[in-house]
Amino acid sequence: MVDAATLPGVPDGFQRLWTPHRMAYIQAGPDPLREECPFCAAPHKSDSDGLIVARGRTAYALLNLFPYNSGHLLICPYRHIATYDQATPEEVAEIGALTQRAMTVLRTVARCDGFNIGMNQGSVAGAGVDEHLHQHVVPRWASDANFFPIIARTKALPQLLGEVRVAVADAWSAENA
């Protein structure tokens, strides 16, 4: 690690964690992804390219392209529906089962201490992709909160998405074998 006093600028004793890859999202926002629904497109890609970790009959699990934390999963129905009340009983059951499985797998792979699980229904409720239902499964750790998201609109993630996808997909498959 480099001594902060040797970095350009006014020495202040702080180490810097640079995450320049986040600028693409911060500056452009999610609008470039809206040429087609990302949740309709993902199942037609390879699991690796679509960040998919598991496929069910009516729903699937994939990593969030813009995660709040490492291992942040989304559970989506294949059908393009906007709200939970539009889901069939089969989709509701599989979304629930995939959510439970995601929790079990993330506890094993990421050794998380808890989860934030939820759905934002509509843009007014905070949904980034409000036209396609998806449930967030966000792993949390006792020490994961810091000031980056509040002060700098930046989230420091310790693992690359590809590495996380492989670890989660492998663990997901291992328990089904």
C-alpha cells in the first residue's frame, strides 16, 4: 500500500481506494441499458455473459450488474411483468424458492451475516428497471457499511462480477447434485 502523503494533492493521512469503473454508471446512469429490457435479454445469453447463476422453470437468478454489495443477486421471472400481483402462483412460488436458495448459497460462498431482500415496484418506489419484476437479495456483513455511498456515490466492491458469478453458480449447482 502506498503512503497517502506521497500521493498527488494535499497530504491528509487518508489512503485512497479508487473505483473509476463506477463512473460509467454514475455519469450515464442506467439509461443506456434500456434499448431492450435487461431481464428479458439475459436468459438469451450464456450464463457467464448474462451473469446468471441459476435457471428455474419460470424464474432465474442473476448478479446485479450494478451491485450494492458483492454477491447482490436478482430473482426475475422470465415473463416481462412489472409488478408482483401480475405474477402467477407458479412464478411467486419459484421466486420464493430461488430467494431461499440464494440466501443459503450466499451464506456459504460469502459468509454474510444477513440480507436485505425486497422489490421496488415502479420508478416512484425506486425501481431502476420498473417494467420487469425483480427481487433483490443483497448480502450484508456486520462491517460492510462505510461512507463511500453517502459522500462519493461510490461503492467499493472487493470482487469482480465474473468471479462472484462463478463462485455462486458453482455453489448453487453443488447443492443440487
